Amino acid sequence: MSHSEKATASVGEDAALVKAYQRGEREAFDTLFERHQRNVYRLCYRFVNNHEDASDLVQEVFIKAYRGILRFRGDSSFSTWLYRIAVNTCLSYRSLRRPAMEEFHDDKGANANDVIERIEKDERSRQLREAVSRLPERQRITLILKVYHDLKHADVAHVMGTTIGTAKANLFHALTNLKRLLEKGQGGAP
Amino acid sequence: MKSRHLSDEQALDLAMSEAGLDENHAHLEECDVCRDRVRHARDGWRLAVDTDIPEPSPLYWEASKRRLGRELDAEDARRRQRRWLTLAATAAAILATIAILAPVFVGLGRDQRAETSVDAWSALPRVEDDPSLPMIERMLDVETEHAIGCCLGSCVLVLSDEEVRVVSESLRVEMGRSL
Ligand SMILES: [Zn+2]
């Protein structure tokens, strides 16, 4: 099965689950959560750059989805609809800026070069996430949706409630600002 | 003469793919500003792609699901409560409406009954067409009958059932005698 066939099948399964929930099967919503919680978590994590806030956001996003799903008529795919809720939740979220929780690695058995390489990569990733989290909110969200969630420009525009041209312009500024931030060692706002 | 600078959209398309390269090639050749813009966007893209986020432990997803389950249970309980409150409020509103409107409807019902009795009487021949009227007129002094009717009307209202029975009996006897 090709990537696009899989995606279409997945959209169909989501639609069936939504209908099942609307008929009164609460378990269908649990399944939707299982299918989408990772993507929503990653989007939120990239936005707030820490695990605790991302976890809270995931809960908030799915509670909002639960409240709204009876009114969901399938004008867009469930995932696009969910992204839209996630984006709005992120944009209205005022974080307490908890310190980022660093990943734990069990390096037992790894050789020194691997460990150094991994530390360097982790450090690069950390700096980049930090830089992303400093982008203006709409640029940040656009970058996250496009780069990490592989949405089409039209879908990004739909999720953001804007035009394709504006979505592209936001992404352009996000990318150039990101490069500038990393060159400056993330000093100051873009 | 230099053509106009590329729009952000065009610069992005060029940074992410070769789209639009042909038509913008000439401008890019002569414009350092746009060349830099495209290059920075392309570098930004490469940097952005090459980054991971820490993956939570598998246990986290399970814990997250349980946490949401509790939130949704609470949400369901709130929904049920709201439904009951709405039902109770609706029932109270209906009862209040009934309490306010019942006397009006009862009054209307009385009027309807009055109308019905008039209709029933109207089935009788009209007074002018009633052949027995001249006979009754001959038998009774109309003015006296009218006076008795008024008097009886005000008396019957305060008579007990037993008194009504006695008076009615006497009237029947009197009427029988007159005939
Ligand atoms: Zn130019």
C-alpha cells in the first residue's frame, strides 16, 4: 500500500470512528485518542518545548475534541480538525515555562564515539527546539505543521484559518528567522 | 533594469524545490538579496528537519490515556448533570406555565360550556315561531312570572339542596294546578 493509499485508508477509519462515537460508542473516542495522541503531543511539544506543558496541552486538546465531536460533520478530515483544535489550544496557552525535562539515555554498552555523537546530536536538537520555541507563534505553528507533520500548504492554511499565500509567507519567515536565531546562538527575539 | 524582488511565497517555493526556478533564474542571477533570502530559507529548512524531540517512554502513553479517561468520565458526569438540570428547569417551567394558564383555560372551558348550553337551547324553535307561546301567555300573567323568576334566581343561590328540592316540588305542584 502506498503512502497516499495508507493516508486515505486512515482518514476513512477516522471517519468511521467518529460516526461510531456519534452513535454513542465511547470506546470509539478512546481509539481516536490512541491513534492521534502521539502526533498531537509532538506538535504541542515542539510548540512549548517541554514535556509537562505538552502533556497538559494534549489533554486539553482531546477534551475540547470530545466536547465538539458531536458537532463534527466531516467537512475536513478528523486529523485536520484535530490539528486545528491543537493549534488554537497552543496559541491560547500561556505556559508557566517549566524547565525542559532532558531525555534519559542508557549508554551502557555504547562506544565512546557513539556517545559523543549522540550528545552532539542531542545538543543540536536542543538548540534547535529552543530556537523554534522562540519564533513568533504563528510562524512557529506553521513551521511545525509543515516540517514535522508534513501537511500540505493548503492544509496548513486551513488549520491556521488563513490563505495559502499567508501560510507560505509565514513559513518563509519562520525558516529565515530560525537560521538567524541559530547563527546568533538564539539571542533575543527575531 | 532589475525586475521586482521575489515574493516570500516565490522565495519559499524556490527554497523547498526547484519550482519557479526557470522564470526567476534571471532575477536570482542579478539580485544578491533574493539569492540570500532563498538560501537562508533553504538552510532553515535543513536545520529544522534535522531535529528530534525526546520520545516519552511507552508507559507515558498509557498513563496519558488513563488521565484522559478520568477527564472524560468527569466530563460525562458534568454532561449528565447539565442534562438533568435542563430537564428539571424545563419541567419547572412547564409546571409554572400550567399554574399560570390553568385558570384561564378553566375560565374558557366554562364559557364554552355556557355557549354549548345556548346552542342546545337554540335547537328549540325560535320564540316567535313557538306555537305554545301564545298558550302560555294566556295561562300566565307575564309580569308576575317575570317577578317570580327574578326572586327565585336570587333565592335559589342561597338555598340548601333540600330547600331547592322542596321549592322545586312546590313549583311543579303550582304549575300543575295552573294547567
Ligand atoms: Zn531580488
